Amino acid sequence: MTWLFFLLPHSVLPHKQRDHTLVSENFMKKKLGVMSAWLIMCGCQTMETQADRGKFHAADTNGDGKLTLEEANKAELPRIFKSVDYNQDGRVSLQEARDIEPGFDQRKMAEYDRNKDGSVSYDEFYKVQVAKGGLKKRFDAADANGDGFVTLKEADARVQFLQAQAAGTL
């Protein structure tokens, strides 16, 4: 389980999940879209009650024991991009985007393809995502005290909340 599971919106998980495993990749791609599906798929294979310490500390680039939105974005947006760029050529084509999110159209492609070359580079993706707030909604949901930081304790609490919700115990 990656520490980023705490960034998932609680409303996207099914009310009951039998063996506490996550929903299928197909369900995620269709129901949740690229960002949410990626946050589940990248390493979140089973649900645990704690956030992954190694990934949390790797994202905490200044070593202060808490994550800022900027640190979360810098740690996770590259992984999101790579999950969409499934041929790993460093660019996301319209077809790759549509394979992940069928509703991704020319208008949305134009929003990301800033230099109008027909594909989206990581730099273009990152700039658009950050301008849109990046992981802000999910980050804010995990930031229990609203101080602009997510501590490991808050990440653990968010993981436990999402696990309880998925199990139908909330």
C-alpha cells in the first residue's frame, strides 16, 4: 500500500469490499478517471492500516516529517504521468489518454498540449496539473488539522478512514 492511498476521495470506494482488496483496474479507469485510478493502482494492492513509511519519507524532501502539497505533487505527479504514458516514450498521445479515460477529447488534449505538437510532455502535464491544484482536494482531505501539512499520523488516519469506509463500517 502506498502512502498516497490517503489522498483518495472517500466517496469513490465501494461501500463493501469482501477481502479488503481494491477495486479492479477496469472499474477505476471507467468510474474514477485517470487521477483517482492512478492513485489506487500505483502500488496500492491491499489495504493496510498505516501509510507506507518509505514512500512518505521519500516524498518528504526537506525531512521535516510532514508533507506539503508541493512535495506531494512532486512525488506523485511523475508517477501519474508514467501510468498514462504506457509506451514510456515520454509523451502522452490522445490515444493513450483515451485508453485510460475514454471521455478524454480533443478539447481536453488541447488544454494539456501547450505547444500544440499533438502530444503531452511531462512538463506540460505538470504545469497544467499544478495550475489546477494538483492533488489539493485529496491532500486537504488528509490534512486533518488544516495546517497545510500532512503528517504521517494524519496519513495513517486517512488510510484507516478509507479502509473503514471501504469495509462498510462507517
